[in-house]
Amino acid sequence: MNKVILATITAALLTFSIQADEPEGKIQQRKENQQARIGQGVKSGQLTAGETSRLETRETNVNKEIRTDRAADGGKLTGAEKQQVNRQQNRMSKSIYKDKHNGAVQSK
């Protein structure tokens, strides 16, 4: 009986551990998606050089913050840090959309 309980608890802890790491994978995937959106905007001419520079600078600052937070917390982000990164990525996403659809185009 004790072995069954121990196995159940171990399985639950492993599942929780995997789920706890999942948002960091989502952070990376969103970062890659947003970079692709910026690249597509540059290629299509929807983003001007100034808009691209500003977006890339903001993205770089978020990435530096993530690296700093992970270094301070043994390679992981806390729940509050994950929420903060999610908010920052949401704002970045809105900025990318706004800049791509504001009518300003890069001259070719």
C-alpha cells in the first residue's frame, strides 16, 4: 500500500514539475514567433527601419531581463517573473501589430 501511495505522489510531483517548466518553453516559442513577425514585417516593407530598430531594442531588453532573472534564481523564472514576461510579450505583440498596420512603409 505504501509503495502505491509513494508511486502516486512521485508521478504527481513529476507531472507538476513538467507543467511548471512549460511556461518557459512558451516564453521561448513566443519570442521566436515575434522575431518571425518582425522579420516578415521587414521583408514585406510594413516595418520601417526606425520601427524595426525600436522593436528589436525592446526585445533585446526583455531578453536581458529574462537572462538576469534566471541567473538570480538558479536558471528558473519565478511565477511573478513569468507573469511579468508574459505582460511584456503581450505589449510587444501589440506593438508589432500596430507598427505593421500603421500605414508607414519602408521605401525599397
